[in-house]
Amino acid sequence: MHDEIYREIASAIEKKEPLVLATVARTRGSTPRKTGAKMVVREDGSFFGTIGGGCGEAEVWQEAMDVLSGGQPRIVTVDLTEPTDGEDKICGGVMDVFVEKLA
């Protein structure tokens, strides 16, 4: 999967299309993906790769869209220990995801 992510990044850079790279930087407890998992988010909102799916990935996607529109790179902490809006978060861990824009 990493080779495909890097091909996606190279293609976007070649076409001068900005995108955001989200990388799982640290995990604590049980998480769907481990350190190093990557996802790229394009300006049109489409994405490639995964950092775990579900509402945690949606949270990172939202932050990625903010970074694309001029926001600063950041670490997003995704807490998978507490249920939100009646959804079960079965993983029980926490992920720190670094979100950065690639020109």
C-alpha cells in the first residue's frame, strides 16, 4: 500500500495538484492501523489510502481539508475510546495523525 500512496503523491506533484498527506505518527492502545499508515486527501475531497476508516478517519479528513485551504500542518489526536453519537468505537485506542500539505 505504501508504494501506491507514494505513486499517488508523485502523480499529484507532477500535475502540480496540492494534496494533504495524513500519517499515523503514534498509537496507544488498540487502533485499526499502526504507526506509518498513510492517507492522501485531494482538493476535491477525494482520498486514497486509509488510516483506519470510520469517524476517526472522517475527523482527520476534515482537518486535512482545512490544511488544504491554507491551514497550518498539525497533529490530530483521534480518540477511539469513547462512543460518540451512539456509535460504538470498538478499538479502544488513541492515534496521533500528522497532517501536512504537499505542494
